[in-house]
Amino acid sequence: MFTSSRHIPGVNFAGLIHPGLIGCLPDPVMLADWNRREQELIDTNPTRVPPLANAPLAATAHMGKLKGSARDDAAATGARTVPPREHGGNCDIKDLSRGSKIYFPVYVNGAGLSVGDLHFSQGDGEITFCGAIEMAGWVHMKVELIKGGMAKYGIKNPVFKPSPITPNYKNYLIFEGISVDEQGQQHYLDVNVAYRQACLNAINYLTKFGYSPAQGYALLGSAPVQGHISGVVDIPNACATLWLPTEIFEFDINPNANGPTQFLDGSIDLPIAPDL
């Protein structure tokens, strides 16, 4: 139920097991629309690093049991599975855990439901891209169909009810961020910039207790932090917040008049894999 790591000492927290990726298949019209709109975005800055999106790449596409020309035809238009889209997909929602319920829009006969990318724990936003604690496992699901549900409820993206089984943390330090980036450039109501600033504020705060920036970064990607959009109407700044549970630490990280106590010396850092 709990995890700790020698690479980030002084931290222990309960896991919230969930699939990072779950969704149904798109129909051909929707698939073509994905590829069109994402390619149009890429074309606005085709040399950007990292790219604005990932277009289909037939040479490395995994097409299951398809062989020959059928495989080649499908691979040429097969959408990359990195982002979430209307069908669900790689949404990385940590609260889709045991006992949750998801209502998926169905676009093809048979739905084509698939699931994978299991995580033991993850912070909201999976800010380190692969920052969740990946795991092997299996999923038991019960599937029902609501005939005409998309029209009845007016949805085109999934809707879900979260798990009733969640880590019981009640005390948080909440870090704010606004849509002004690290260089001081103003952005217009940009929640992505605001949430990044909230995360950076939390990481900088943790360094005052002896963690390295890399340790703080990894912790926010794997611990059950909460991300909230707190304001998107007050131009020019959006406000996003990152909720860091204080109870996961084995020492007090709350502010006080005496200032932070450096419990760690930053000498223990994340390992670098020998093949990188």
C-alpha cells in the first residue's frame, strides 16, 4: 500500500493504482480529423524541439496482428497514442482507481476498448512525463452500454466518477503559480505556464529542506499531489495551484518564524541509468 525510496529520503506515501491509458477507438472520420488538426499545428513551427505534436510514423508503428499491406496502410494514418483525445486515451488521471466508473463515448461498432500503462502512484499532471511509478498488473472491469448515450447526455469526451478508495491526506501546503514564465514573460491566461510555475515554486521550497531540484521534481510527479485551476477569468493571469500533502514527509515542512530546517544535505540524488 505504501512506497518509499532511498533516492528521496524522508518521504512515505500511499499509492493510488490506476491506468494511465484507457479509451475506445475512433472512427475513420475522427482519426482523419486528429491527423489533420495536429499536422496543422506542427506546420506552424515544424522545427520546434520538442515538437508541437507527433504525426503518424509508420516505420515504428505497432499494429498488433496486422501484416503486409493492411499493416502498412493502417500504420500510415495510425494516430500516436501519447496525448488524450475525444476517445479518452492517455489521460493520466490518478483518481481512475479501484471502484471508479467511466462513461466513454463510443465511435465504432464494438467500441474497441483498451487499457494499459498502469501506475502505482502519480501526481496530478504527471509533470515529469514518465514521473508516475510504473507497474505491472491487471485490471478487472465490468462493461455496460447506454444506447444513444452520447446524444442523451451531450458528451463527446469521457466522463468519470472517481474512486472511493483514495489516500487519506488532509493537510496540504498549496503553491500558487500564474501565467508569467521563468524569464518574466507575460502569457495570456495560460494555465500550462501557471501550473508549471506552481510546481517550480514547490520544488524551490523543497530545496530549502535539503532536497535537490531533481528530487523535488521526481517527487511531484509520483506523489499524490493535487493540481487545481483556481482562476481563468482575471486577465492577463491564470492562477493554478499545486497541493502538496505535508503528511507524506517524515519531518515538518510547514513554514514558521524560525525558517526551514535543512533535514537533508542534497547528497542523495536520482540515479542516472547507465544506458542513457
